[in-house]
Amino acid sequence: MPDPSFEMLLPRPVEAVWLAFRDPELIRRWHGWDFEGLDEEIKALYVDGVVVDQEQHTLHIGGHLFALRPQDGHTLLHVSRKAPVEKVDTGIDWARQYDDIEEGWISFLQQLRFVLARQLQRRRRTIFRAGAARSAVPTPIADVLGLFNAARTPAGEPYVADVGPGDHLEGEVWFRTGLQLGVTVDGWGEGLLILTHPASSDEPFGLATMILTTYGLGEDDFADLERRWGMWFAARYEED
């Protein structure tokens, strides 16, 4: 059985995308989210823990191979597992853990696509939450939040929604997968909201994460956003 893989078309030439994977300052604009150890994580993954073939434009990062190929002035990125994942007798299903890792890469690479498409140079500020659903019958977080229609709208189409934390959101559906929804948010200074259900959950929709990416919000506005969305999430999900 072949290893799981996925592809993503990135809207810049290979040279620009390659630099986005090699320059820690540029990586910081799209990888993960803000936390105290972000710089150390970037160094561990992209500097100390990477095997680079610059001529072939490939990178081995952890258990995954990233291959960049030119395509009509853009870059086709192919991501695959570096080697088959085997279950070992530790009580951990490593295949499911790798599924979670791949879902994480999808989120981060969609953040990269967003930065490249919008050519964003400003510093981002992010909010991240993760937890287990408090409901006895978990529901997709997009539906709970108020993004029911957006979750069923094709990628690239506009959406409008009034959501639970009290915000009126407008933008476009950035991407959709079986476990993720990403929407742009005009009111966050070209923001991006990504909602995910980790693949390792014991029940559908039992675990959920959200990443809010903002640009240019003032201190008071960002603090208010973080407070309201944090309260909304904590009331519905038991955070780690």
C-alpha cells in the first residue's frame, strides 16, 4: 500500500518557495503559531533536522519528503511520508499519529500559500486553541461556531457569517478538506481562520483545534479577540 501523500499548488516560482522553506525569518511568517518556543521549533525542524537537496529542490523534514516542482510560473509541492509507518508495541498507533502530523502540515502549508498569495510582509499575530469536545455528541467545530454555510461552500467562493464569539466575518473560503476548513477574514487585517479535527480522535469531531491569524490589529483589538474567542472555545472544549 503506498504511503499517504498530498500536493498543493503554491502561487510563486520555485525559487521564492524554496527561500520560504530555508530562511528562518520567512518560515516564522507561516509555520505553526505564536508561542515561546517557536524559534527553537523552526531551528529544530528546518535547520538541524532537515536533509536538503538544493539541486533537486527536495527537503526531508522529520518523516516527510517535500519536493518542489515548477509549474507554469508557480510551484507544485508534493509531500509524502519518507518511509512506511510501522506500529510498534507501545500502545500508540503510529499511523494515526502520522495522520495528525500530516493534518498539521496541511494547515501550515495553507498558511504558507496564504502568505505567498497575499504577499504579506507584515508580522502576523496568532491565537491557537485545542481541546476535546464537552458535548456528548460532538459536532463539527465549524457548525458550532456558526460557519455551517461556509463549510459547505466551494473553495474560492465568498462567505459571510455571524459567529459565536460575537464577530461578523467576511472573506472567502480558502480551502476545505475532510477534516479542515480555512476561511479568510477581512476584518483581521487580511486574516485567516483554520479549523481542524485531529485524525487521531477516538470519535468523529471529538477533538478540535483552531488557528486565528491576524495582521495589523491594535493591542486592544487583539486582546479583545483573544479573550472572546478563548472564552467561547473553553466553554465548549476542554483544553489541554
